[in-house]
Amino acid sequence: MNLFDVYPLFDIEVVRGKGCRVWDAAGNEYIDLYGGHAVISVGHSHPDYVAAITAQVQKLGFYSNSVHNSLQQQLADRLGRASGYDDYALFLINTGAEANENALKLASFHNGKRRVVSFNKSFHGRTSAAVRVTDNPAIIAPVNEGMPVVYVPMGDLSRVEEEFKKADVSSLIIEGIQGVGGIQIPSDDFMRSLRELCTRYEVCMIVDEIQSGYGRSGRFFAHQYAGIRPDIITVAKGIANGFPMGAVLISPMFKAVHGMLGTTFGGNHLACAAAIAVLDIMDKERLIENAGETGRYLLRELATLPGVKELRGRGLMIGIEFEAPIKEIRRRLLFEHKVFTGVAGAHTIRLLPPLSLSLSEAGEAVRRLRRALAEAQ
């Protein structure tokens, strides 16, 4: 049997990681500035993380959600305190797309409406409802097209209110910082105005913090720069440092009903052990503060590079938009200078390193990028 060929692959096999470094099968060492799509939050193979998963699997790896699992409540308590949302409820699943599916469903259950407002350049996942609210027609299959969605330009409040006035909008969904869209940051004033409009028109405000959350922006959630509280917050990626997990943080205004949401694997014992370890490490090593400090350093240093058109980012979620296409720069950076990065379109390099990235590692990465840029001229 062959693998279904949907991924364009680099000719590299990563076999080992430690902190912000990874090694390939040939023994080459790389600086990881991408963290596997922002998934690696506390660093590769952190000893406390490895120990927590090992200890748990030696006792019990999985049992269903038909019985009590005290690890789920431990995680809810820890996450509530860390995020500032201890009055919200937690629903645990496996992925970011699942988190958004359940958020959209919960909003529609709550107000009985169907239509959703999303934003240009958005990305919310690849499952049915999540892909429908993603602004990319190429990945929306005909079977996904039934849910009514409108995409509006980021920053266009009048257009949002125009849609809300039609009185059929169930929810508005927006990323704390757009990732796939090129590290586009909604302004704090825009987020505050969206919150006010959602309240006025009784529309559920969903903030997708799957890529921008869990300390990546220098705050626990990126929307907290605006001082708002969404009705629903979705998280995944960094929540368990690579163990598949997602979650929905749900305002007290929603009433839970048995059977309205469900999952087989979500909130399993191993996932909870991994997620609790992540929060412990983040607290002990002050990784949110480190993300802010190292991110500010990177933004200052990257601004001195030649050919940069625009820098966008908060914390360790950074987009470097170049005047010229970045394909050759990124190739040289990866294969010759051994630095993993991501992309967002033809001109933007995306940086999403582990939150443990040190100032010295950041400085070395910038020096390697500078050399790659010089060679690509």
C-alpha cells in the first residue's frame, strides 16, 4: 500500500529532537524555527514532558469518557488559572479542526441560527464546518458547501455590522492572529469593536487561538492584548507539545446538555498527562515571558535584513514578508544553513519556534538567514 500523496515533502527525515534543535536520519542538526506548525511549545523531548507521558502510559493509556477521569479536571483547573478563564467550561477533543467544528456547532445550538461570518485569508481547519469557514475555495469540496458563510475583509466593521443586521448570523469566527494568512494581526480596536457588535446583535464570538494561543504571542491568548473575552475560544497545537489534542473553552452563558457534543479519544489519559506537563513546564520556565522577550529581539534583528518588505508578529509568531519570492531563500536556509521555517504564500516566511527559543539561538538563526539571503541574490 502506498501513502496517499497529498503532501509535498522535503527530502529530509527528522528522527530526533531536543529543545529547539532537530536531527535528520543522516545526523545533520537543524535549528527549528517552525515547531512542526507551532505544535512544539515547550521544546522537543523535554525531560519533564517525557517523564509525565511515560509515567501515565505505565498506569493507563486510555479509557472512554463513560467513566470519571480526574486528569481532565486537573487540566481544566490548571488551564483556567493559566489563561484567566477559570469561570469557563472545558471540552476536550483531538485537533484544532475538531475544536472549531464543536465551537460552530455549540454556537448554533445556542441561538438556533445557521450563518457564519469569517474573514478573508482565514484558516480554521479541513473538516466539514471548519473548512467551510476557511477562505480557500481550493480545499472546500462540494459536500462542504451547504453551511452559509460570508467572508469579510479584516478591519471592515461596517461590513460585519451589515451582515449582523440580517439577524441570521449564528457566530463570527476570527483567528487571534492569522497564521496561514501570513501572520495578519487584527488590531486591538477592531477586536474590541467586534466584541461589542457580537454582544449587541447576539452573535457568538469565536476566537480561534489554535496557532496564536498557548503563550505564543507573549500573552496566553493573542486576543488578550485587546482586553476582550470571547464567548468561545478554540485551542490545539501547543496544548500538548505534539500529542494530538484540542480543546474548546466555553463561556458560562452556554448550557451543557448530555449528548450535544461527544468524542471517543478526546481528553484521554495520555493527552491530559501531556497537557498538564506542558502547563507545568510553561510556568516553571516562564515560557510566555520568554516568547515575548525573544520575539521582540527577533523583530528588531529581522528588521535589519535586506529585502524585507514588512515584518508582522507578536511574540514567537512572526511573518517576514520579502519584496521577492522566498522559495530559493527558504531552500538555502533549510538545506545549506539547516534552519526549519514555514511559509505563508510566495513572499512570506513564517516563524513559529518552540517557546523555549533562547536569545542566542534566535541570534544564530538570524545570522544563518542573513547568509542565505546574501547567497540567494
